Amino acid sequence: MDIVLSGIRSTGNLHLGNYFGALRNFVKMQHEHKCYFFIADYHSLTTHPTPENLRDNVKQVIVEYLAAGLDPDVATIYRQSDLPETAELYLLLNMNAYLGELERCTSFKDKIRTQPENVNAGLLTYPVLMAADILIHKSTKVPVGKDQEQHLEMTRNFANRFNRLYKVDYFPEPHPFNFGDSLIKIPGLDGTGKMGKSDGNGLYLADEPDVIRKKVMKAVTDSGPVNPNQEMPESVKNLFTIMQIISKKDTHSFFLEHYNNCTIRYGDMKKQLAEDIINYLEPIRNKITDLSANDEYLQKVLKRGAEKARESAAKTVKEVRNIIGFKPI
Ligand code: TRP
């Protein structure tokens, strides 16, 4: 059994792409491994959110993850800033992280380009804080997207460097958690790439039915097939892909047949697809509504999560302090 840690960005609502991508796998994974899920609210400070935004974002993230099926009785779900141990390990790991490697990190170089007015030390040491998150539980597996693989590699470097420096075999090497074929890619509604890749191409778990209807009706298509069995343009293929995942089999084959004999009416297809998505998301949307109105429950979940997470975090920090030489004199 692995110790699996997932760090969750505390910005942005979850869309269908997130749901069929990592999220559904998280829900499964929590029963198969010792799982920690935490909301990376310290990390979000690199962009200077207002206190209200910070609080609202954390709440929205916890609500949506719980609504999608993360179970606080099974996994440990907590907020990064509820673990002071992480901050201490971050401090200690910083002594062993070199300016050159931090400056070479791709995400840091991107930030220098995209927000030159706010290149703070937190951005530079972002990978060190992420390493602290991971190593605090001696995690062995971390589900990460492509954009986070370099950070995970840096974490392995920091872990190995610590072990070498102190001649111990203390930190295990964390590796990417691979979902294999179970990652379903949901395309966007604008005829290009993945959902969430560009603004306005996503359907969000919290979207009201009318919003979903409007978005789906506006999805990009073409003027329709003229020859039987004509190759579909990307935009239409995307709608069929979503339909295949969400709708009944018969529905999908019905519209496919009409496409292939050139009698398809995209308006009808979109209407059907919108209703199927609305039905599919209804239980999640209802949970989001209920949880959003129940701060007391959310506080309880986070309190329990922090208590559970701090058990393992406190143990690690104690051992690390001892290894480094902070011991009674
Ligand atoms: N950097 C991650 C992201 O942007 C979030 C994150 C913070 C994280 N700490 C982590 C992910 C530790 C995995 C493990 O998505």
C-alpha cells in the first residue's frame, strides 16, 4: 500500500474535465491506499489573494471535492495552512535547495514572464514548499499532471540530498501516481483541446442547469455533413465524445447514425446532451448546495483532517530535527 498525497490548487471551480480526469480516480484510490488530500492554500499566497478570496476559494474547493466523493472518514482531507509542521520542514529543506536549480525551474521561469511585477521569494521556493508537503508524510506516490512533474523530480532531489547529507535512509523517493487508462479526457466546447484549457470552454460541476443549457447550445459545430460517413470536424467529434461518456448508449448511436446519413440536427443533439449532463451532475450539484450552506460541518471535516494529518507530520518533523542535530544538549 502506498502513501499517496494529492495537493489541490485552491483556485478555480472544478469542471467536467477535472471530474472525469483525476477526481473520479481520487475517489477510487482513497479506498486502495493511505491517502492524504490537502488544499494548497499557502501556495496560493504567491499571487496575493485578498483574505476574502482566500477563504472563499478554500471553502469552494473543499465543498466540491467532498461533493464529488472524497470521504473524510476514509481519507485524510486537510488544509495546508493547518499544518505548521509543513512550514517548519519547508524552512529546513530551504537550507538545502540551491538558487541555481530553483531559478532553472520551468514554472518559475514562466512566472517571471507572466507576472514580472511580482517575482517573490515564495515563487522561487514554491518547489521547496511542495517538497515539504510531500515529504512531511513520507509519501511514495503523488498524482500529478505534466506541469508538476518537474516539481516532483525536484522533491526527489531534495529528499536524496537530505539522505546523503545526513547519511540516513530517511525520506523515500516520491514518484508520480499513474492512473493508466482510467484517465478520461473530456474535450472543451469550443472545438479545441481539453476542457479547461481556455476560458469559456468548460462545464463546471456547480453550473446551474440553465447555464449548462446555454453553454452546450453555444458549443462550436459546423454546418453539418453533406456526404454519408463524412469525417467529423474536431468540434463535432468533441460533442460526440462527451455524449459517449455521459449519455445512454442508445442516445449516442442514434445521433451518430443521423450524422452518418446526413440527417443530424445539431440543435436536437445539443438539447439532448445538455439534459443528460444536467441529470448526470444533479446529485453532485445538490451536494454542493447542501455543503455550501453547512459551514459547521466543513469546519468539523477540516479539524479532523488536520488532527489526522498532524500525527504523521509531527512525527516526521521530530525525526528530521533529531537527524539534523536539534536534540537535547
Ligand atoms: N503545485 C500543485 C499544483 O499547482 C499543487 C501542490 C502543492 C501539490 N503542493 C503539492 C501537488 C504537493 C502535489 C503534491 O497543482
